[in-house]
Amino acid sequence: MSRFVDRLRRELNALRPAPKLPPLPALSDCRADTPVPFRCNLCGTLNVVAFGELRRETPSCRRCGSTVRLRSIGHLVARELFGADLALPDLPRRPDLRGVGLSDAKAYAKPLARRLDYENTFFHRAPRLDITAIDDARAGRYDFVIASDVFEHVLAPVSRAFVNARRLLKPAGVFVLTVPFGTEGPTREHFPDLHDWRIEGRGDERVLVNRTADGREQRFPNPCFHGGSGSTLEMRLFSRDDLLRELRDAGFAHARIADEAYLPFGIVWPEPWSTPIVARASA
């Protein structure tokens, strides 16, 4: 009964018009302490936060805790698929639109699954998808693919991941990608000869110990983990130009840096690095 009630509540909420926002400040007038009202496009909640709190990784929705990065993913998927700035709760039900995510955040994975034929996958558990070695049965199945802060953790050569992201897509399918990246210089591979490796020590005393394919031992003190020490190892720091080149080389017909602000959803990118990228497969 509770599942039925929850479903009915969601369907009733979907019929309600989107709440109206108070007047928004002009982006050019915003200072760190300027109050910015916005509607979270993932859960639908109205928020008011200081402009300076709208950061890539700072939670700013009082209900779901979404960040600018997470809201931008939902915004770009909706815009690319429907050509409109729709919040995920307002998307039409389209079971004919199929998408797949790589360890996506629940904040946007759940509302996407309610409106579209979307599956969230994982590297270490079911439903499993290894972007470096995809199952041929998945090739060409998807209208959209999402990889948010995943490719910096993929084992080298990372080019395989870009090629397989393209293989997953139908013609004209869209790839929404975020990774930390810099704006100058080449991509920096932290462990270019990684082969047989392990982590020794604890906390700040951790060391990555690697034995290369030709038998040399390498030791790398203080490797960087995302999500806390001992969580997910950072393999590289991309450069913007190399990211765009990887996408072109993988066969994407078009790729762009999607750094546009959209204050009604609390999305703004004050810095030019680590912004989202959208790439399209050829039609």
C-alpha cells in the first residue's frame, strides 16, 4: 500500500505547475553575499542561498543536498533530450528514451529513472558496467550516457573509456561528462606505468607501490583519493584541450564545454576549470 501511495503522490506532484521563483538578480550584479533564489531541478525544492555558496562540490539544496555539478548534469540531460530548461520532476514520461549512468549520484539518478528508461550502473557491483571493456550487447543502445567524475579514476589507457562511451550511444546520442580538469598544459598521468600495484600504510602515510611490466618497483607517497582516504584513487588530472581531443579521437562529431550559468536552477561556474562537457555522436 505504501508503494502505491508514494507513486500516487509523485504522479499528483507531476501534475502541479512548477512553483514560481522570486525575482532573480542579474548574474553580473551578484556578489558573494547576494541572495539567490533557485529551484532545485533534481528534487523540485525552492532554496535561497548566498551566491558564493553556489560551488561545484558544495551542497546547496536544503532537501536533497545537490551541488552545482549534480544539478548541471540533470539540466544538461533535460536540455539535450528535450530542448528546454526542464527540472527532472517536470520531464514527460518517455520510456522510449534510454540512458545509462556510471555510478551516478542518487540525487539525479532516481528522478531520471522515474521519467525515462534509465539505468544506473557500477564498476564493483550489479548492475555492472566496466567502461574500459563494455559488453557488446550494450553497444548502440542508448540515447544518453552520463559519466560524472569517473574518468579520472579509470585505469590507463583512458582512451578506451572515451571510445566505449561513444560505442554505447545510438546515432546522435549525447554524452554528458564531468571530470576535474585544468586549463593549461597536458593531462598529467600520476602513474603512467601502473601494472601490479597495492596501497600500503594508512591515512596520510599511504604509499602506492607499483611493479611495472618490466619488473621495476615504484613508490608514490600520498596518492590522492576522492571520497576520502582509501576510497577511489585519482589516476590523472585532465587538461581541457586533451579532453576535447579524446572525444574527437573517439568519434564524437561535436563536443563543447557546457559552462553556461542558469540561475533559476542554482547553476553557475565562477571558475573556467572542471566544468561539464557535452558531446554528440554523429547522426
